[in-house]
Amino acid sequence: MKMAAQKRLDVLCKAMPTEWCLAERLDYLRRYLKSQHEETFHHSNRTADLAFHFTHYLPEFNQHRREELVMAMRCHDLGKLVINRSILDANRRLTDQEMVQTREHTTASFVLVGPHASDMVKNVAKYHHEAYNGMGYFGLKGEDIPFEARIAAVCDVFDALSSERTYKRGMTAGQALSIMTADKEDSRAMGRRTFDPYLMRAFSRYIVACREKEFTVQERESLDAYIQSQPMEDFKHDLSLNRGWSVHESGQRTLHDDKGVVKLLSRGGSVVYDRSKRDYEPSSKGSGLER
Ligand SMILES: [Fe+2]
Ligand SMILES: [Fe+2]
């Protein structure tokens, strides 16, 4: 971490008495964020709202985990407190050096939420800029990225695109989802490869359900085509298996075929079926994914 950012981080950590409980710590940091960079504060609240409503579309999420995720989203960008304000508000493409500094906010968020934060809060803080294709900040790929961080990435990018910032106008929901679901060949470009296909599909359905008026006919048609094609894209080579698969709380997927249970592991976008593990216990939760 750059010296100036590390210094700001140290000062901020020292400002918080060690006897504070977690709630006091996070409350202090959120109020401080509001006073220092209101835009990031509101962005964090909007992504928390998105995550709250979106996770109602995910059968593996219960109310307790949902509330934890809401807190995680409210805190995910606290690390921006240590990033130079001129970089945060830059109305231009960032230089490579500025990008390196911006990327440090995830580590700073992780440090700021502190050792007593839940795994969900810590994972979202540290990994919300990971990309499913491995092109994110730390280079984690596919289901190596914590499930909650994959959810955070979808909500975070959607809000970044659709909300108004000091330097840009907000996109409609249709425009934002067109970018997020575009089938880009370049793995570094924003598009469907950036996000978990299961989550991106469910998120698209959620956004269409609540913001339908923000779609042109063409955007709606191409999104419908995308929704129909997902999550099969991962499993294209064997569509006959594509029945009754479920996602566990960890984000691990399990697939049930006609002959028994098939455990599915996804690493870095490739899919491995382990047909030998017939005794694998399927989750009792969330067997009915959208098809
Ligand atoms: Fe961030
Ligand atoms: Fe964010």
C-alpha cells in the first residue's frame, strides 16, 4: 500500500478505541464516510438495498444471511476513506498509478472492518472487485471467489453504472444490464464473463421485475434471450444434466441428473463433473433454481 494511504489507514485505526464493539466501530466508520465522501456513502446504501431485494431471488439465502450481507454492502467501500479524494472524484480515465492506488481500497476496507467482523463482511470488503473470469483485483476465479463477494460484485457494478456521479449521468437499468450481460470476446472487457452466470441471470430477472419501464423493446428482447441462455452457458456441453441444480450457502453448486446426484465444481470457468460420488448428499435447500 502507498505510504500516504497506509498512514491514513493507521490514523483511522488508531482513532477507534479497542474497547469498542463491532457495531460501534462500523457505525463510526460509516458516519465518517458520510462526512468525507457522501457519494460513496450513498452508493454503499444503494448496493445494500439492491443486495437485500436481490437475495430474495436466491433460495439459498435466509433472512439472517441477508441482514449480514446488507451490513457487508454498507461497509464494502469504507477503504475509500484512505484513497486520495482527487482520485475518487477524477472526471477522466485514471492513470495506471492511480488505478493501483484505487485498488488498495479493498484491502483498506478489510482492515477497517476489523478482526471481529463476520466472514461475510470481511469477504465482501476484500473481494467485491473480483471477476468470475479471474480478471479482478486479486485474480480469484469462478467459485474460488466467496459467494457473497460474487453477489456484491453484481450489485456494485449495477449501481456504479446506473447511478449519477459527479462526473457522469446514470444509465437506465436496460443500458446497465446490456453492458453487464454483453458477450464480449475480450476477457478484460466488462460483460457476462465478469459475473457469476447463475447470479447474473437471477439479478437480471430481479431488475426486469422491478424496473421494467427502463428497458427499450430491443434491450428487453436481448436480455430475455440472455436469461434463457443462462446458466446453461456453463453447462452447454451437456444440457441433459441441466435439471434441478442448486446452489449451496457456500456458493458451491450441485447438480442432480436422472441417475443420481452429481457434484459440480467450477474452477476458473471450467466445469468438472464428479460422477463417481453417487453418495454425495444434496442440499435440502434451494433445489428449485430458475430454469
Ligand atoms: Fe469498491
Ligand atoms: Fe462499491
